[in-house]
Amino acid sequence: MSLHATAIMPMTTTLKTVPGWLEAAEKYAESAGFEADTFVDHRLHPGQFPLVRQIQAAADSLKLACARLSGVEAPKHDDSERTLAALRDRVNETIAFVENIDPSAFEGAEEKLIPVPFAPGKVATGHDMTLQFSLPNFYFHTTHAYAILRSGGVPLGKRSFIPHLAMRDA
């Protein structure tokens, strides 16, 4: 199975749930009587990134994995989002970028040597970079974003994180 099928598609599916989380946060804040955009600075612990950076990092993890594997240049973002609406736009732009890359661009990416951005002079295969770094990094940041919203009282559940399962009759 290709890296597109095993990693890019599942990460994209998960990133597509994030706008719904942000909408739920807006509705919750309205019903509780506070400004929803205060969530952008919420964090689980003082030593961890706030919501805004968790979502930026999740989106970046997906777009950069796609760029590295497909050879398509990733869009640049200036990380200036300060509202839930701006974060939603960032996520939607990332999804549009990913979905506009032809899956055939990922063929052979498993063996492609990719520079490791945090280890100058080192490379990893597309397979290793994706399964040992990009995929775990993406889920690390999406899980933290979800947990920040949950800890802030937003009524999200497991189905908010994992809403899709392709099923068929037995």
C-alpha cells in the first residue's frame, strides 16, 4: 500500500475534523458567555504549545509530509492566526493543497531520500520519515488540540476525533 493511502489520506481525514472542533468551541463559548477566540491561547500545561500552535503544527506536518513525498512545493504560512476563524481557514487551505496533489505524485516516495529538517546532513527514506516522524507528529499535535478544547469544556467526544469508518454489509 502506498504512503498516500497509509498516511496522507488518514491524516487528511483527521485534519478535516478540526474545523468542526473549532465550530463547536465557538458555540460552546457563545452559550457560556465568553469570547471564543480566547481558546487560541489555551494550553494543557505551561510548557506546551497553545491551541493555535498545535493546529498550525498539525497542518504543517501534513502539508510538509506531502511536499517532501510528492516533490510539490508546500504553501507558506506566516503563523499569524489569532482567531478560530483564521485557524479554520489555515486548516481548509492545507486540505485544499493536499487534495490538489495527484496521488500518482507519491509513487515511489517510500524509497525517496528526504533531508531530515531537524538533523542537518541526515536523510531518511520517505517510508521512515512518514511513519516514524510525520504521522506521529501530526497525531501528537491534533490530539493536543482536541485535548485543549475538551479541557476548556468544549463538548467533543471520540466520534468528533474519529467520525469516519468505511463500512459495508457483511
